[in-house]
Amino acid sequence: MATSTYKQTGALLAASGICTFRVWAPFREKLALLLPESNATYAMERDGEGYWEVQIPGIGAGTLYQFVLDNDLQRPDPASRWQPQGVHGPSAVTDPAGFSFTDAQWKGMDTADMILYELHIGTFTPEGTIDALTTRLPWLQELGITAIEIMPVAQFPGNRNWGYDGVFPYALQNTYGNINDLKKLVNAAHKLGMAVILDVVYNHQGPEGNYLGDYGPYFTDKYHTPWGKAINFDDACCDPVRAFYIQNALMWLDEFHIDGLRLDAVHAYWDSSALHFTQELAAAVQELEMRTGRKKTLIGEIDLNNPRYITPIPNGGYGLDAQWVDEFHHALHSCLTGEQQGYYEDFGDLALLAKSYADAYVYTGQYSVHRKRKFGVKPDQHAYTRFVTFIQNHDQIGNRMLGERLGVLLPFEAQKLSAAALLLSPFVPLLFMGEEYGEKNPFPFFCSFEDADLVQAVREGRKREFAAFHLNGEAQDPQAEEVFASAKLSWQTQAGEHAALLALYQFLINLRKTHAALRNRQRSNTKVHAPVNNAVLV
Amino acid sequence: MATSTYKQTGALLAASGICTFRVWAPFREKLALLLPESNATYAMERDGEGYWEVQIPGIGAGTLYQFVLDNDLQRPDPASRWQPQGVHGPSAVTDPAGFSFTDAQWKGMDTADMILYELHIGTFTPEGTIDALTTRLPWLQELGITAIEIMPVAQFPGNRNWGYDGVFPYALQNTYGNINDLKKLVNAAHKLGMAVILDVVYNHQGPEGNYLGDYGPYFTDKYHTPWGKAINFDDACCDPVRAFYIQNALMWLDEFHIDGLRLDAVHAYWDSSALHFTQELAAAVQELEMRTGRKKTLIGEIDLNNPRYITPIPNGGYGLDAQWVDEFHHALHSCLTGEQQGYYEDFGDLALLAKSYADAYVYTGQYSVHRKRKFGVKPDQHAYTRFVTFIQNHDQIGNRMLGERLGVLLPFEAQKLSAAALLLSPFVPLLFMGEEYGEKNPFPFFCSFEDADLVQAVREGRKREFAAFHLNGEAQDPQAEEVFASAKLSWQTQAGEHAALLALYQFLINLRKTHAALRNRQRSNTKVHAPVNNAVLV
């Protein structure tokens, strides 16, 4: 699993049983390793870049450890691979060789072949575990899914969270399973011819259990963000911070055989460097591809309508493989539901959906009423396979006050139309779990923070957020266990309309895979007919 | 002088004597035009974009006016062309047709042909006026200068300022002369075959007399800058702000026949838009070039070592013609003076000067001790004529506590060596006024603010700034009139070493213009020999 481009940190266990503990803390005077089970401490040595290191023999997987900063703070490891007692407890050593992959024949997958299925481990199955997900892979394969996209699994506070509040980017959420379970999942998917995409959050860290600041300047106040200070991608001492996240990407892609990453909120990678963090990340992943002979895919969530992010590096771009296109969703959603609140005020006209079919982005320089400015440029040099579209996703459902899915918002006929609009499009389609059978359970925002002030702030923040979207009703309490429970899939796939919709999804996916016109998705072969009187789009 | 791409604001006087007053104030309820000389007020009408307008017949050049905001604030015009009573007084109408150019044969100048001469109007001559500068043009022509670069002339508080505290980007500093004087200067330069570059500040506004915020969201708090809030290039309502500055560039280039702009601190154009402000500006200027058949040049001051700014737009760049290269200066200066304070800590090795001759940038990805990070990328696709180099400039002199020039810092032989290092380089050379004869007068920072708190803050800020540079001595008072007076050129061009240096500059400039090897500045024809033992660079 070795990747040598960026300095690895964390507890690096070798086959010999010697474990190298390495952590970056450039401004600390003294660092020590503490093994709480034996109450032994070991002084660490600093190198010229501010990395501290100690090597200890005879360490086994599962050994608990902490770092002691300046004889004062006891802290978990920023690059912890395992937090058995949660975000505030000690870290634990893992064995990178504890699982033997048998997927040597697997070479990865191009976006052109992806039928993506976004899922959340905690709510996809009643068990809410990786193992339970693994047992469902054949069912997804039968549906026609070729790639699952897993919402973030980095360790978060408590046992309920969408995943975007993770604070240990290298650690698998301890309530989902262990690292061997995740490797087993990926191995099984590859056996079934399915790729695995993992959602990772490199634009911010969650608010609770975030101890990075104790170690060094992981954050900068050069930029204001909705989540406070920005990650330090361009200020003094940024190199080890950039390496921390890039090495994280390489860990998932190399050690875990993950096929690609969905990068959360790439527009919030604030970086004025000549070499943008996105580009450095993409170049590192391309180097891994060359070395391993396996295709790896980077898909960005980007709210800028700026094709530079998906332009190849030699052409002056940042080199991502693809990006999410929220505007396709917004255009379709507002036409079908008639909703015009919040950001939907920029949509509602069927011509805008036609524009998205043609240009991917709807706003390519026109004035946006919602943004109060001209927005975007036209991505006319970019293949359709560089754009991921969806009619639902975790955000578009869960950022509604009641978390309603299309299965509740739309009549059955409109659900069928939406499915066709998605699956017969020239873009890379992404389904959100349960969409295929018209799930009626909601997908509200949920969390399980432990810090009382934070819990209160989140509750109030959610209420504020919905001021623009909903005039009536009360926002649910995201901390409530029943809200999390309500988000679990019902798996009511057999009853009338559910079964019919499922069959339609299966049919459309199969059609997409086999029909020549749907496989040949060149821009030059695609013609969008303008709608007449907002009535029909052929 | 009409440029129609961006909405023009200000007092737009037509030949008919009808004057259109237009100003952007999107959140004001009511706007009125006040003509204080007649004490007449006129209600203005708002359009859908938040521009207010009124047309008044019988207006002559010189007519004073103000805008009255919400029946409350009386304010000068953000796009004022003339502030006869300074930054706090009323604006005045100017006649764009008041001067008749006779330079129809002039087609502009490529950077390859530029020998740039940076000057400050207030200190270049004893008179400190545009007219006095105009009389000196033949002398500069004899020296061999082909392009003068004028430090900012936008109206600033008081009568003494470098120009970077300007608050009326469209108004010519009232103590320098009037707009016809500036046009006469440009016309005369063109007659002598010389180009005129104007320094413009679009990254911030000065701290005193800045009334933009009363009119609308010209600023955003998305970014922290050394000067407070950033100009709003990407937040809500940014379109009219972008247009305000682009229209300003077009005014100087079109109405004033200016050949190019030196853009101050382009790295501080904070903009996450898909269409970067720099690119939109460059495209607008290119459109003007096409329309007028005259070459216009944009030169950026950019501290990012990111060649994207000078990459042509079709190649994914922002389309500037050239940029300043501070690192050439730093490499040479630290070798010659032995200085290692402040940012000079990154230099001092002759090999770094050799690197600058080869790559323009010194830092192309290596670790910078001063910046505490890896910095820059290599601009290997970019012609030498895209880089402006210098051995002195206003900043490098004036940002020293005592404002000493090389004429004081270096022995005579080293001054001659510097001149050759600059003028025989493959880059576009820029001299700072007086350098050509080894001026010994300093060029300290000076200003004449009227706001007492600001004066104190500036005094203290200067002292803090010099903590890194100078261990001993007292920072001068930038407000003192004698400090300004001390910055005036002595014009001691006749005495011994002065005359000899002047002759050398003249000789080297002539050699540069006539010697085939120095005219053929292709990258492929240039070879930099590595220095041996920091001893010699051939």
C-alpha cells in the first residue's frame, strides 16, 4: 500500500511488527507517544519539516495510542485509522495487510460506464453496517448499478451523521465496521464488476472532535467560509496540510482499492497557489493510476460552473474526471414540482432543462436572480461523460425541511418521467438509494453531536436555513434518534407502484447499456429540441 | 470615446450640451442630482439594474455636482472625472472632446520594443505636474526610453501620495493638471514614438475619501486583505462593480489614448468566478484593440508565480500581455548588497539570479523559507517579452525605511554592473526615474491624509513594517512635507559619476535596440551559464 509521493503520517505498522508513529506539529516544543494500555510514553524526534516520529517494536493491530503535546495535551492522532471509542478517545493501530484482496483482474471503470448509486451506510440497511451493505451488492447488480458511491465514512461524533461532520479523514467510522469490512466490500464489488466511489470531505472539518488545530496551522483565516476558517491550502506552512489530504486520497485509492473519490464542495478548496490543490491532487492520483495500471476517478462537487476543474491538466485545467451538475437537478425539479423557493427561483422554465441537456450547466454567463450576478461559462469542450447528473441526492432531499423524496413529492407518472429524463440522458446518471422503487421514507439531516452548545447551534441553524424554503411547519430535530430511524430505507420494493417503478429503472438501465444510440454519447451526435410552450421536451 | 461594452457611469457630456448623469446605487430608495452652484436638485430615475440616471441640458465643462442619497448624504460621484476641491468636495463635469489628438498614425507598441521608465509625476520634476513632465519627454527619448510608465494618477487625499491611496479611479489628481494636460502628454509622447503606460489600482481603494460603500456593495468580506475588505468581484451584485473597473480601463485606453495599463497587485483581485476579472478585463481590452486597430498592453504586478495570468485566453489563461518579476530584482539585489532581511532571506545565491534569467521566476515549486511553503510553477511556455524586470522600482526603494536607491546603496562599479544585468537581459527592462544617472535622493513613502486617526495609523504601520527590515533607526514620517520634498529628483546629471552612468545607460539601451543578438530574444536562443563558486555569471 506504500505511496511515497507524500509523507505518510499516523501509525504505520510494518510486517515486522515495528510501528512508526509520525505526526506533524511544527510549533510544538515536545511530543511524546503514549500507549495508555501499558501507560508507557516514548519521546518523539522532530525533523526539519516539523514532523515528529518514533519507532516502536512489537506493536499489534488494535494497540491504543495518543500523542502528548508539550507535556500537556493528550490528543488522538490526526491521521488515526481507527477510533474505537469515538472522536474524543485514543487512536488505535491498524494492520494494512490484515485483508488479502483477490481482485487482481480488476482494472477500474471509466465514467462512461458508470451507473452511480449514492448510499449512506447507516440508513441503507436496517443494520446500518458495511457488512449488511456487502450482502446487498448482488441486488444492486441485478438492478443494473455499476458503481456505488458511499457517503463519507470518516469518523464523526456519535453514531448518526450524514458524514460531512467527520473529523478523522483517515479513520473509518467505528459504528460502520472495521477497515477489513470495507476492504471486503470493495473486493466483493469488484468481483461483481462494480466500482466503488467514496465521498471525501477536504474542504472543512467537522465542528466536534476536531483536534487538528492543536497540532499545527491546518486552518487559515484568509478566507471566510460557512464552516469557519478554511483549510490551509495556500498560507504559510500549507505543504504538510496539502500532503495530509492528498495522502488521504491515496490511502483510500491504493490501500482500500477504492475506484474513485467524490470530492465534497471543491469550490470551497480556497487556494490562490499557482498549483491549485485540486490539480496537485489530480496529478497525484494520475501518478497512482500509472503505477498500478488501474483507472481511478475523481468526481468533484463544484458550484462554480467553471469547467477549468474538469479540463485536463495539459490543457490548463485542474484535471478532475467529472463533476456533479446540480443545475440539471434544479431545472428538472422546479419544472416537475413547480417549486420556486430558494435557489429554485433561477429555474422553472423547461427551456432551462433543455439548456442543461445541451450544455450541462444552465448558467453559462447569464444573470442569475438568486446569485444576483452573471454566473458561469460554457463548458463546450467537455464530453458528456464528465458530468454526473441526478434527479435526487442526499443534499437535494435532506436540505428540505422535511427531507421529502420524489416518491412523496411527485405523482407516479412524474416519477417515471424523471427516471427516463435521468437514465436516457447523455450524462453519467446517479441514483440516490431507494429512488429506484420510489422510497417514501424521508432523508432528513441527522446527527449525534455530544457537545451541548453545538447541538443547540445546529438546531437553530437548521431552522434559519429553512426560512427561505418553507413558510410553514417546524424543522425536525436533527439530533433525535427517531429522525435518523425515519431515514432508513423501507425496502418496500414489492408493492404495486414500487415494483413497477423498480422494473422501469431496471429496464431503462438495461436500455442505456445496450442501445447503440445511448452508448454513443458524443456531443456531435446529440441534438436537443427546444421545448414549445413549456410543454414537451423530446 | 464611446465604449459600449460596459455601462458608463459618471457625468457623460455630449456635444449637444446635454449631460447624462448616471450612478449605480442598487439599495438606495431615492437619488437626486445636486448642482451646488445653482443650488438646483433633480430627481433621478432607477433602472432594473440599480443604475440611477438623469439628463440635464445646457451643462458646461467644470459644472460642479453631487449626488444626494436618500435625501440624506451628499456625496461626490464614484465615477467623477474631476475633483477640483479634492476627495471630499463636489465632482465636476469634464468635456471628453476638449482636446484634439493628432496621433492618428500611432498604432501602439509591443512589449518587445519597450524600454520602460517608471515615474511619479509629483517628484519627477520640481513642478510636479503633467505639463512639466511633457517638456522632459525629448530628454527621455534621447536616453532611449520608448515607454513611460506613470504611477497612479487617480485622485487621492491631499497633494502628496505615491498614488496607491486613490479613491476616484476615473478622476485625474487635481494637483497634477487637468485631463487635457494628460491628453497633451500622451499625444506628445506618441509624436516622439513613445508609448504611455498608466498604473491603475483595481485591487483596493484608498482609506480616506472612499465613498463607494455609500452607493452599493463595492466591497465584500469574503476575503481578508491587508487593506481591509476586498473589492467585490464575485459576490452578489458584483457585475456593476466589475463593469466599473473595466469601463475605467477602457476610458484611459480609449479616451486618453493611453497605450497600456500597469495593473497593481493583480494577486489581490480576489475572484472565484468562472470568468476571472483579469480575463474579463483582458478580453474587453482586446475587443478595444480590434475596434481601434491600436495595440494596447496589460502588464500585471503579480506575486503568485502563476503563469496563468499571462497565458493567452484560448490556452486557458487570463490573457495579460506581461507581468512584473520581482524575483529578478530580489535575486540581483541580495547578491549585490548582501542583504538577507525580510523577503531577501529567500535570495542571495547567484545561482538564483541565473535561474531568473532562465525561467523568469526564481521560485517554480521549490520551498521558500520566507513564505514557509513550496511556491510557484515554471512558466516555460512564455516568451521573455512577457516579463518586465527591474533593478529598482518605487516599491523596492520606497518600502525601505530610508528609501535609499541603488545610487546610495551600491558602489559605482556595482551600479554599472546592475545596469548591464538589466539592459542586456532578454526581458522587458524597466528603469525607475533617476536610476539612469544614479540619483542619490531617496524615494520614501509619502502621503498627505487629512484624517487624523488615519495619519496616526499610517505612521505606526510604517514603523511596524520595518521591524523585519531594519534593526536600528527611526522610520520617517510619511506625512511630513519634507519627506515628499526629499523624494524629488535632483537632476544632477552632469557631475562625474552621474554623467558616466547616464552615458552607460544610453549606450546599453542603444546596444539593446541595435544588436541582433539582443533583439532576437527567443527562449531557444538563450543559454544561461551556471555560476561557478558564486563568482561570475556570463
